[in-house]
Amino acid sequence: MPRSMAVIATPHASRYLQQLCKHWSHKFAVRFDATCGHVPLPSGTADLAAGDMALTVTCEAPEEALARLQEVVAEHLRRFAFREGELNFDWRRV
């Protein structure tokens, strides 16, 4: 299945990872801790890894759903990071 990855520069990677995972844990069987998370969504999966200065997000979905999954993940993370300013997502195929 196609995969894409984005590395987002932020000193709040763990906070955003946990916020996103908690947000989706009400609907999906999410697994997470302070440094990594796995979110199974209807269209595919999102895996997150928090470092000291970056959040790495890997999305996996069928070709026709991958771009939309990237948009959904990025949109949610941008909302959580509104105080920080714009987060930049440079999605790359892996």
C-alpha cells in the first residue's frame, strides 16, 4: 500500500502527537504514548513519532485515499498548533 511521510519541525511534537491520538481515540482503536502513536482510520493508518524538535507522520492508505488522509492529519495538527503558527508539511513517498 502507498505510504507518505512528513517531518514537521516543532518543539511540541509529543504534545501534538498525544492531542491528536486522544482526539481520535474516542472513535478508533488508537495506541500511543509520549513518543509514538498509531491511528487506524477508515481510509488508512497514521503513525506518529515525536522527537525533541520534530514530529514525524507516516500515512498509509490506498492510492485513491492517501492525499485525503494526509490533508485530514495535517488539518488536525494545524488546529492543535494554532498558537505556534503554521506547521509545514512536506509529504514524501516512502
